[in-house]
Amino acid sequence: MLVLTRRRGEGVAIGPDIRIVVLGVTNGQVRLGIEAPRTTEVHRDEVCVRIQEENQLAARTPVVPLDDFRRLLRKKLA
């Protein structure tokens, strides 16, 4: 892990397309600004963990055959 000290207004570049800037520090909380391409997902750690858990759950969910799905859909609409 790279550990850096940055002050308000200073930043860090990650590759050619991502920049993180310290916007401020208040009561022990650091406010960061992140500049990244729209195609790059940026999430807080806890959100990233939740996405990974949901993806793993979806991968374990059995697939419903298309004909069964259509039958269930017809019942719901009826």
C-alpha cells in the first residue's frame, strides 16, 4: 500500500485518467473529489462489498427455464 500525505487542494494521479483531490478535512473526516472517466465505476468500500455479495448471490441462483418463466408471468398478469 502506498501511503501519502496530502493537504487540502493537493491530489494524486492514478494512471492517465484518474485523479483524487483532497477537498477538505473536518473533524477527522477527509472530503475527496474523484475525477474519472464515466466508464470507470467509483464506489465507497461498503458499496463495492455489497455489489460483490449481490453478484455472488445472483450467480448461485438457479436459472428458471424460459417456458416456466412465461407461465409464471401469464399467471401474474391474469
